[in-house]
Amino acid sequence: MISFQPTDEQQMMADTLRDFARSRLQPAAHSADEQRRLDADTLATADEFAVVAANIPEEYGGFGDGYSALTGVLIAEALAEGDLSAALHLLAPAGVAAALIAAGSEAQKIAWLSRFANEGYFASSALIEPQWNYDPLALQTVARREGDEYVISGTKSLVIMPQQDVEEHDLLLFAHDEAAGMTQAFIVDTAREGVTIGTRERGMGLRALDYRRITFNEVRLPIGAKLGEAAGCDVQRLLNHARVGAAAMATGVARASYEFAQSYAKEREAFGKPVAQFQSIAFMLAEMRIAVESMRLLTWEAAWQLDQGQEATQSAVIAKQYADEYALQVADRAVQVLGGHGYIRNYLVERGLRDARAFAVLQGIGAI
Amino acid sequence: MIDFSKPKPILMQEQLLDGIAKQIMRPISRKYDDAEVSHERPWEYINAIWQGMQMMGFSGLTGPDEGEKKDRDPQRPPIANQMLMHVIERLSYGDAGIYLSTPGGALGGAAVAAAGTKEQKRRFLARFNDGAPKWGAMAMTEPHAGSDTAAIRTRATLSEDGKEWILNGEKIFVTGGLMAAQDSDGFVVVWATVDPTLGRAGMKPFVVEANTPGMTVTKLEKKLGIRASDTAAINFADCRIPFDNVLGDPELATPDAIRNKASKQGFKGAMATFDATRPAVAASAIGIGNAALEFVEDWLAKQGVEIRYGAPYQQQSAIERDLIRMAGELKAAWLLTLKAAWLMDQGQPNTLEASMCKVKAGEAVTWVTQKAVEIMGPEGYSTEHLVEKWMRDAKINDIYEGTGQINRMIVARNILGYRSSELR
């Protein structure tokens, strides 16, 4: 039966997080962007929402009913509306946990999922590679089987790093599994020998996010480190989760810019009336609203297909590419509505445009 | 819970209509696109769908009627409007011009359903369920007033004995007007003002039965697309209709009643109609777009061009990007449309959503079909295929039931909380 109504629980969670995003993340975002560092107090508050543990089933140390892509996209949109850098940082461990829940073996779930509740634990994905022909299904990072070990070599970029001292930082590393002849995922502790963490990468946006290039030089892993162990994992499915997650964040970023521009246009006057009363502005705002709603619905549908266990690649790709394009368009229109003020690095919409640009170019950041 | 699974009745209906679209509509698409001058009716389709509708007790494209509501199992959520969107999408996927010849009340029926009393719904809508095929139509636009609906001049005056309304005026661009006013026992819903000094409040919808003396079809337009459907100019000269043919309570429709109550029911009635018909137009647009996209994909596949979903941007071909974008635009429009219909089924207001899906679908499908012609090059331009026709058919959806601009205005007023006097 067709319905566009989230469950009460989902709605409550989305409302709570959105409230947090608007009251805490948004006000902190400007200075985080300037200082290239997320605000520690805000992050600590965010931890109280336990967005990671909420996905982890009780038998593995969490308090959720298991991972739902739909719940995931509602959370991602809400947080990204506050600050994309913060959302990516906060959701990086959630992505790894989701992959473990979806594709991990029983032993892996038992071994890893309980760690996510620890304050000193951080996890993030390493998917993107720094070459022009980067393709998640034809990676140049290679996992070679040697006896009871995998030996991994290659370079990853845009790996999200913890911003507080942690005892352990694990990566969900995607590499070409030579024996399997396809991309597979591996759980790697960044403290392992052969893992070299580079200096921070810097971009036009996502400036508060610490993301780095990491090289893997003959890193040796036990065979139990391969996600799903002998069975492996369905990488396309994990990528689809990543796609809908990114599309949801793009929706959140676009929504923040749209709503800011909308309220600004009602207050700012020109020629004796609010600029929102001019058709040229009003039409832009109408189109932005339609774009945001479209992005959201495409994302919901793809996430729903994933939760149903359906083949969702086409829907997820459509949702992602649609969101990539329209997030940028909405962010640009928001700057335009503010005119000169939109260009000043103080208003949310200026950062919105820099952040929105990330979606189409950083394919796979914060994977899953 | 958010859910996109189609209920079984919709799936079954969709399957049936898919067959009609492919086997009955497509083979005669070109014939009736060319038959604009002769105004021959697509009886192959009309007879087939009419038979099907009677077998299934399907009441055409008017939307849910009272009977349907009564029979419904209260445990199951209502789906009539969602069903309607799927029906219209599939029939328009067959042929959007021919779809407009589907027997039923069409926009006229929708106006009755939205603004009529229970008695009026029975009196006017029951006819569409049996007997010979009949059509309804709605006459709003006038030569000097299209989008500016409040500026219409057609007058409705009360007869001296107060038992009749007398209509005088000129209506144009009445979709299916010939079928409704002259060629079947249908009716035309005519928007007229009972007193021009009352502005929008004075505007009321009147039901004029087919072949009522004083109502004359004066012209049939030649158009860019949807040529299988007639678009009529209708003249009203001292056209007399019963007092209770004004939709809603007739006692509230007189100038005195309107003045005393300062009621804006009249114009609101028109707006309520649009809440139902705009998603329907969007669904029709999407049907055309889906036809074009599917055709281009098949055409490319035959030449060995495969669309890879999921290839990184820098490795996608221009054609792949175009096709993924076309699919995205259509799907976005469809989900917006479905949401607008779902809200209606829930009994919730949907004015904003109805206009949003109309804006999106009108624009998306105009673009998608133009892109389809472009991708196929000379083959797309050729009348050998239907893609060029779909491009011509698509454009109307960005125009009728409120142009893209009017609907943007409605979206803007809604999201900004402005009245029409504040944003015009």
C-alpha cells in the first residue's frame, strides 16, 4: 500500500535530529568551517542521540531493530541540514556499522558491533581512489591472498578521520579481491603496520571535516577481516546504501539553503516590498521547493527498495545523480536570492554552495 | 510507514491498461493524429475501453464517486486517486490524444465531483456508468482570459421567475467540447459570473446538458499535439438551464446570497477542482514521457548502446547522462504526482502538492520528449516513429490546467504564505 508517511518512531527521530541540526549544528557550522574543525561540544551532544547504536540490534550491543535504509535517509537528511561536515563525520561510523549488519558474518558482528558504543572507537569507510578513472567496481587497491592472510596495497583518498583522541579507528576498506575477481570490503585497523595516514586534504567545501589520503603498503590482514568472510559481500548493494545516504544528505543541504533563502526573501525589502513578492524571486523559490521535494521522494523510494531487499541499483543511481545535480542548483539559486549577501562567507548559503558541489565530484565519500 | 508497493487492484488495472495501450492505442496513434481535420473519433479505442470499464465497474476518469466510497472496506485505506493516476499514466503512455476520448466526465465530471452536492453528483455522474459512451467537459477559458480565470465575462443571470439561469458568453479551448456538448448525452461545466462586480466570489460553475438550445460549438482548433482530441469554441446565447444546475447549493449562488455571505465558495470550487485535475494532467504527461524514454532506450539497445547505471560520472557517455537524467526527471514528477493523489485519498489538503507535480511534470516531459527527438536525430524528427508526435503531445501539459507559470505562482504563494494580492 502506497504511503508517504514515516512511522511515528521515524518521524520522532527525524524531528529530534532536525531540531538538533537547526539549533546546534547550524549555528556552529560557520565557525567550524572557518577553523576547519568541528566543535567538540556539539559533537559530544550529538553522541547522545546515538545514531549509530540505534541501528545496531540488541544482541550485538545496540538498542535498535536492525538497519533500515529508510530510517537512515531520514537521519542523514536531518543532520545534513545542520552542517554537511558534521553529518558526514557523525554518520561515518554508522555507515560501517550498517555494512556490518547487512553483510558481516555472525563472528564479525559479535566482534565489531559492540565496539561502536565505546567513546574511544571510530570507524569510517575507505572507498575513493585518487586516479582519474576511479571506479568502485574496478579498484586499483588490491587484496592478494597469501595463505591465511590478505595482503593489501593501494591508496585511498577522502577517508574521514576522527576529530578527538580515539583508542581505535577501523576502516571499511574496499579493494579489488584478486581471488574473487571483484571489489570486496575488509575491516582494517588504522594502527596496523603498513597503513600510512597522510596529511589533511583540503577542499572548497567540507572544510570542517578531517579527511585524508591513506596508503596501504603490504598491509597484512587475517582472512576473517574480509566482510562476510568466505561468502564476501554484495558490493553493489553496499554502494546503493551509500548512494541513497549521499542523496539524502544532498537533500538536507539543499533544504537548508532553500529554507534560508525563503525566509530571507520575505524579510529583505527592495523597491518598497519584500523581494519574495517579485515573481523572479518567487519562481526561483518555488522551483527550489519542488527540487527539494523531488530529491527527497526519489531517495525514499530507493531506500524503500533496499529495505525490501529488491534490486535497487537503478533507483539508487537515479536518486543519487538527481540529488547531485539539484543540490548544486538549489544551493546556487539560494546564493542568487541573497544577491551580494549570498556571496559573503557568513551566511549559510555561501557554505551551502561550496558543500553542495561535493556531491557530484566526491562520489563515495562517507560511503554507506 | 513509507511504502511504495502498489496495491493489487492497481497492479491488475495497470496490467490490463498496458495491454490496451500497446495493442489498441499505439496501432491507431498516427491515424488519429492525422485525422484532425475530419474529427473522426477513435472508436476502436472507445469501444474497447468502454466495454472494459463496464465489465470492471470502473467509472471512468472522473475520480472516486459516492458509490465507490460506500462500498469501500473501512479497514483498507482509500486508493481511488492513486488508482486514477496509474490509469491515466498507462492510457497516456498508449496515446495521450486518444486517452482524452475516454468516455466519462473528464474535467467536467471532476468539477461536479469537487463542487457538486450529493444530489448533483448522482444526477450528473450516474450517466457515465452505462448506456452509450458519454463525455463531460469543462469550459473556463475565454478569448481574452486564460490563466486569469477571475476575469471571465460569461454571464449567468437569473430568469425573472428565478427558476432558470440564462448564460451568455464565449468559451474557447474546451477539451472534448464537441463530444460533451453535441456528440453525446454528456454535459459541459461552464464557469460564469453571476455578477461581475463581485469578482471571484461571483464565479460559479454551471452544468449545461448536451444540446441545450443556445449552446453552439462554433469552431474546432487545429493544434500542435493531442490532435485526436477535439478542442472546441462554444458560444452561449441566451442558453437556459435549470436553477439547480449551478454546482453547490443553488440558493447560495445568487448575487444576493453571495453579497450577504461574502462567500468565496465559487472560486474555491474551481480551485478544489484543480487540486484533483492537476495531478491527473501530470500523470498524463508522465505517461507520454515514459513512452518516449522507453522507445529511445529500446532504439539505442537495438544499436548496441547500453545504459550503465552506476558508472562513475567521468566514465559515463553523454547519452548515458541524458538517459539517466531523463529517467530521474520522470520519476521525480511521478512521485510528486503520486504524493498529491495520496494526500487526496487521505482527505488531506494538496493544493501545494498538486501544483508542484504539475509544474514538474509539465516541464520534465516537455524536456524529456524534446531530448528523445534530439537523441534519435533525423529518426526522431521523422513521422516514421511516434517520438515526434509525443514531443508535440507533451507540450500541452505545461499549458492546460494552469500553465507552468501559474502553478509556480501557486507554489510560491503557498510556501511563502502570501495571498494572491501579495504575490501576483
